[in-house]
Amino acid sequence: MKINVSVKMNLKVPEALAKVKEAARLGVRDTVVDIARDVKNIHPWKNQTGNNMESITMEVSGMGDNQVVDPDGIEGAVYSQSGYGGFLETGTAEMPPFPYFRPALDTHKDELAPNIKKHMP
């Protein structure tokens, strides 16, 4: 007796990976938008000249003209382009720190996974 078995699989792995990658990118975008909003709301001198606050920029891979993040990866960034935003955050020998990036990040860091999940098909 002889039994022949033929199994044909159509896993669509590349399509599934593309959907997961897109959901991750959109989840990162949602999280970065929330962090950037809070960075500006927490900013220590938001009622002053506004130079540093106006220089706060956000980027997400594959969206817009990326300067800091890998356009082909899954990355997000929120940063100041003023040249002194980091000194405000961490302080100097002459000035105490005025954290505004870290509190915003701490507020939203646990939202990344749920943000990715909501974009999964």
C-alpha cells in the first residue's frame, strides 16, 4: 500500500510582515505625536521667546523628510533644534535642569504597544 500526500501552503508571510511593519510605524507615529505635544506643553519657558519650543521637531520613519531617524526602519524621534534644548533638559554647571522631554516620554512610553495593536488588521 502506498499513500501520497501533497501539501500546498499559502502563508502570505511577506504580506503579513508588511502589515505588521505598517502597524508598528503607525503606532510609533501616534506615540511620538503625543510625546511631542506634551514636550511643548511641559516646556519650562513656553511663555518666553519661544525659540526652543518652536524648534521642537518630531520624525517618524517613512513619514516626511527624515533627518534623524532611519527612513526604512521603524523609529521615532522628538528633539529640539535650538542648540540649547538639551541644556534645559539636563542643566549645566550654571543652571539647574528643567526636564520637559523625559516627563513627556515617561507619560507615553507604555502607550506604544497599545498604539501598535490598534493599527493591526
